[in-house]
Amino acid sequence: MTIRRICHFSDSHLGYAEYGKISPLSGLNQREQDFYDAFDEVIARIIALKPDLAIHAGDLFHTPRPSNRAIRVALAALQRLGAAGIPLVLISGNHETPRIKATGSIFESIALFPGVYPAYQSRYERFTFADLDVHCLPHCSLTEELEAASAAIAIDPARAHHILVTHGSWRQGGSYSMGEFNEQLLPDFSHLFPDVFTYIALGHYHRRVDIAERISYCGASERTSISQANQACGFLEVDLLSGERIYHPVSSRAMVRLEPVSCRELTVADIYERVQSLAAACPDGAIVHLTLEQVPESTFLRLEMRVLEEIFARVFYLEKQLLLERAGEALSGSQAQIEALPLEFGRYVQNLQESELDGERLYRLGAHYLTAAEEES
């Protein structure tokens, strides 16, 4: 069997939840459901393309201890790929690699599936498919582990093709950082192994970017931040012989970063009117970021957040940022970030993943009571 066509996807972040809004259809956090829907669409599209091999370049899950639901969605996808006869190579990313090795890894269970080849133990692994070797460098928490894994890469000249799969921030030719404290900084493998790799499949950076002729980030299947508003979501189809890369976009929830509104010379009524014109151009169900800047204190005290929410009633969620100004001068570095309490609580719970608490249940209870309190007030 000759391996010629592969599908490269990454950063599915199954289990991601935000904003405290519930899907009326599934009863799940709506953003969590969005990520499952996008992932399912990627899997369906890959099966329809019938590649010789599928590669996932890390962060299949959003946390090292994914919920039962996130695990079920992932395992169902593995079954579908297996039934279609498509082998899958996948590596662990920084989000799903436990900080404490004694915690164990969900990839230990994934490894039991036939046709699935996971690399997750912070060390180099190689998988062979006919005339192709796939070299895997999963996330390594320690610099020493990454150095050892990189040094362990072994090239068999008998193979016609070599693919490197890794997860982290490529440091050459630009900045591909996600700004995460535990992200892995990757060496220049194209320089360390000149003319060796037919393709280098990168994960971690959520934007689809071609680093070089045969080195690519495929991007994510859904967006985890409003900062990614202008980025498409999807995966890559790669022809190893010709080098052709075809990007396949998938459905995702719209995100819009509106142009900031300068409020220095505006009355409260003027601000509402300006904001209404912006809201009219926003797609229904979008996540929208609104910035009101140079807001005088006297104006800020008269602004009603309820009115702003009503203006954007058609969107899924409105992120509001107000930048205040005193005595005619903007406060340097000072801003009032107005966020919903359920959102802040959800972010807090996400940082408790290593605790013994049932994070999902805690989040649901907290979001329920906080939402009820906000509505009552």
C-alpha cells in the first residue's frame, strides 16, 4: 500500500465550555456543543475524502481529565474512522498532557483501538505505514524531554516518505505563540533534518498557516477566543507526492470584533445609537466583542449594561470592554472589563482540573445560580 494522501487536523479542544449558556437541543453548554459539532463535521469530511491516513497534531481534548461526554465524542470518531478503514496517528498537546505523570492519560485508553496510533508519553515515537514513517513528538512539559525526544528522531532511508508530527510554537519565520505558559517552543526541524521530511504537520497555533513549502499549521476546528475572530476553522488535505495542500473549512460559530467606539464627545443616547448601527451588521448567533473607549466617568455612570445587551439581543454573547477616561485624559493601562459572572466562574473552574472536585457539576451549579441572580437583579 502506498501512502499518498493524508488529512491533517488539530486542536479540536473537546470539552471546551464557555459563557454559561445552555443548548436547548442537547442540554449541554452551547459552546461545548459547538466544539463537538465542528469536530464531528471534520470527521465526516475526512471520511468522505477517503485519505490513506489521518493525522491529528494535538489538543484533541481541552483538559488532561476530559469529561465522560468529551471522551465519548472522541471514541465515537475513532470508531467511525476505523469503520472507514482510515488509520489515525495522533499526538498529545499541551492542553491534554497531565502536569503530574501519575495522573495517567486518556490516550492509554485510545491506544486500545485498532488502527489508532497515539504518541503521548513526552517522548519520540515512530509509526510505519508501507513506504511512510510518521515521526511523532508530542508535547513535552520539560525542555530536557523535548531535547531528548528531538535527538531520538531516527530516519530510515529505506522509506520513501517521512512525516513529522509535533505540537508547539514554531520559532522560525514568524511568531506562532498562543501565549500559553506551558507551550512548547519547537526547534527548526527543517534545518536539523534538511530535505528529509516530505511534510511537517504542526498543531497548537489555531490559524491555518504555511510555514514553508511542506510545513503547515492546519488551524483549529473551532475558536477558543474572540482574538481568533478573523480566522477560518478547518483542516488540510495533503498530497505527499505533489505537495499540494487543500484547505477544507468547516462550520463554526461566527465571532465579530467590532471597531472601537470613541465616546469622548458622545452622549449616552449617541452611544446607544452608534452601537445599534454596529449591532445591525452582526450575524445572528455570533459572539461579539464591543469596545467603548475614552468613556468619561460621568457618561459611564449613566450607561446601562442592560440596554447594551438588549441592542445585541440577536447575538449569542456580547463581550463588553469599557475604557474609562478621567479629566479628559485616558487612564494609561486602565480598563474596566465587563464580563458576565457565569463566564468568570467558568474560567475559575477550568483552573481546578487537578483538584478532586467534580468540575463539570460545580460549573453547572454555579452557572445556574449566578445566571438566576443576574436575571433577578
